[in-house]
Amino acid sequence: MHPIDGLEVPAEQLNPLWVRGGFPDSFLVASDRASQRWRQDFIRTYLERDIPLLGPRISSRNAAPLPLKHLYIISLCC
């Protein structure tokens, strides 16, 4: 599945595409709130399941928060 491109949506959908991102499951949901929830779940899954596959095992209870998650949270505030 490829991301939705700005050339694939009508001009009035460019702002929602910018806010929700190009993942179809995030862009096509009924509300901005549902889109945000989808993106948060995506990031959580990525950080908890996919990233650990790339390196040493660290207990999630003992691990410090990942900087990537902090950058994502900060980006939501702006």
C-alpha cells in the first residue's frame, strides 16, 4: 500500500491530507480525532513491536522513553 499523494486528492482535501498524513487508514477515517487515534496507535505499535526487532531486547518496564516518541508528541502540539 502506498501513501496518498497530494496529486490524488481534490484541492479542498489538501489541508486534511496535510493534517492527517498520507496513510490511507489515517486519511480516510470520518474525523480528525479518529485519524489522530489511528496515528497514535501506529506510532505505539512501531515503537513497541518493530523497533525492538532491530536491536537488543530491553524490558519496556525498565526502558527510558524513546526520543522518537517524544519528537512525535512534540510535533502534535505545533
